Amino acid sequence: MSTHSTGPRTAKGKAHSSRNAMKHGLTSVQVLAPGEVLGELEAFTERLAASLAPVGEREALLVERVVSCAWRLRRVPRLEAAYSAHNVEQHAQAITRPYGASWSEGLSVQGVEGHFVERQASVLVNLTRYEAALERSMYRALHELERAQASRQGERVALPAVVDVTVSASPEEA
């Protein structure tokens, strides 16, 4: 008989464990994150679909993409605010657990916060990266929708322009 866990066995347990790795929901398969209201997403979808006026399956798919990205983009400021709202006391407790209670004695608020600067920067950089990827995806879908709608209305549609850009970190390479 094995002493290792075989994972959840019930449907409820499996559904719960499927969300174990979710941290922010920006890259999740599910558009609706825990705590968000389905009715609000549906209303948001209806408003965007009404303003974008898709005709046919192709345009409807592009609108779905725009809605998905826009909904997730609305989540980013809430995530940043929630992350920034972490209380210094929680940081102090996190420090004292592994190093012992005396480790943080006498540290100022700035000292405790300073201990977490690198970690905070990493989280905020990742949020910014996800936000930029979502924006690019949303605008690509919007531009493709505009092209499809213009083509459907008989307008001549130019092919998307391809721009080759070189980015240099030092002025000598420019």
C-alpha cells in the first residue's frame, strides 16, 4: 500500500485543487477569477459587444478576445493595490518566522519594508509584463476586428505594416 497522496478523489476536491496554482488569474484559462461576479462579466461583455457590433463568427471571436483581455486588464490595478496594501506587520511576521523573533527587533518600518523591496519589485515587474502582453493581445484583436469590419463593408483594407525595431541598452550601440 502506498503512503503517497493520490490527490483529490471527489469532484469538489478536484475542482478546488485545479485552482491551487492561481496567483493573479491574468494568464488563467478561466476569464472569471475567484471573487469576481459572473453577472458583471456578462454585463461588461454585452456592453463591449454592443459597441463593437460584430457580424458573423469571425468578428464574434475577435470580440471575445477583446473582452477577455479587457476584463483581465481591469484586474491589474486591483492586484497592484492589493499587493501594495500588505501591512508591514505581516512582513515583520514573515521575517521573524524563519529567523526567530529577535531578528526583527529594533528594525524600523523602513527596515522591514527594505527587506522585501526585491521581492516586491519582482511581483510588480511580473504584473507589468502580464499587463503589457494583455494590452498587445487586446489591441491586435481590435485592429483585426476593424480590418474585418472594413473589409465586410467593402472598404479596401491595407495589409498590416511590419516594422523592424532594434532596441539598444547603451548609447554606443545606437
